[in-house]
Amino acid sequence: MPPTPSTKKTSVQARRGGGTRAPRPARPRPAASAPGGRALLPRLARAAGALAVFLLLAGAVDVGRYFVWPDVTRLAAENPETTAFMRHREAQWAREGRQRRVVRNWTPLSRISKNAILAVTIAEDDKFWRHDGFDFEGMEQALMANIEKGRAAAGGSTITQQLAKNLWLSPAKNPLRKFKEAILAWRLERALSKKRILELYLNVAEWGDGIFGIEAAARAHFGTTAAGLSAEQAARLAAVLPSPLKWSPAQPSRGVAARARIILGRMERRAAHGG
């Protein structure tokens, strides 16, 4: 009997290996990325970039507002009732549970000893009467001194910059504060006379724990008035300005005494040359 087509097909399949083909094993699928894997990294990078842009913009706005605020022109005729530094001390006392108050007695420049004016300008800003708010040579020297010492030991700020900081800013040392200070100093120099800037500074500078202004300092440390300060007393007061809470003008340490002698010597040489 001749083979039927189905028989032929079966015999062919038998020769090729018989029966139905076995299914091929499935290729292993790549493992799914675990949460927090590669897919998360780009999102984190974008989020970090957005945060950085936001912080830069916020910083720019925070600094930029000092071009228009506060109204520095009012200081030409008005004496500030308080300052940022005074409020800082009051908050510090409150945190420490100390019952203290700010001691100050406003005194016009005309009733402040010439000894005090000369001593403070020599000690804090010897180019005060000549610069426009910034002593770039002094800043460079302070920067080099800080690099040599490996810390922020010298500031290089002018009296105008210090006034801006005392009136409106905090004691914190950071780049943003320095930018704000520079803007405010620039505005003060354009709005006020040199004599008014110095008068404001001498009346808000800190000279001890809670002691603000040259009049309160003269009374607290030497039992005299701002008008009655001698050259030596003025030199001592000027010597402690960099660290008025640690240094005493009435009972000076060796370092303060040495600094006061240097200031006094410059005062005497300046007086001898009529300047």
C-alpha cells in the first residue's frame, strides 16, 4: 500500500528528530532597575541645579535690596534710636538670662575730644578723610595677613563700612554680609558728610558689654566725658575697638597697652606736624 501524504510527513519529521519541536528557552530579561538606581540620578541632578539657581536668586535679592533700603538720607538729620548690634546684644542677654540694658549717651562731634577723634581714625581707618568709603590697600593688606595666619584675623573695613555693619547688619562673618556692607557704605558716603559719618560711628561703636558710644565709654572706663578724654585715654579706647568685650581700656593687658602706645605715638607725631 503506497504511503499517504500524512505518513510521509510523519516519517520526515521522524528523520529530523521526531515529534513536535521543543519550545526555545526564553531569553532572560534584564533585571528591573531598583528604586534609587540610575533613573533617579538625573532627577536628583536637576533638583540640585534648580535649588542652586533658587539660592543664587534669593541671595541676589537679599543683597540687592540694600541698594534702596534703608533710607540712609534720614541719618543726615536724625540720630538712630537703636542699632542692629544693640539688638543683637539684647537678644544675647535674653538667651543667657542676663538682666542688662544698653548704656549710651548721644554726643555731637563738637563735644567729643579731638584726642578721641584722632585716636579712633588713626587706629581704625587712617585714610578716613581721604577715601570714598573703601580702603583697597588696607583690604589687600588684611587679606595677606589673613592668608599668612590661616584665619580671618584682620578685617580691613573702613569706619564707614563698620558704621553700616553696626547700624543694619549682624556680626556674622560671611560673603553676603560683606556685599551688603559694601553697598551700604557706598550709599552712606554719597548721602552724608565725613563729619556726620564719624559722629554716628563714635556714638554707636561698642566699648564694652552694653556700653555704646564714646560718651558712655568715657564715663564707664575713665569717669570723665567724651570732651574731657586725654590723649592716653583716647588711645586706650581706640586700642580696644577690635575686641571691646575681651579687652579693657581701663585695665589694659600687655597687648592692649602696646597697641595704645603705638596709637599714642602716631597721635603725637601727627600733632607735631599739624595734621
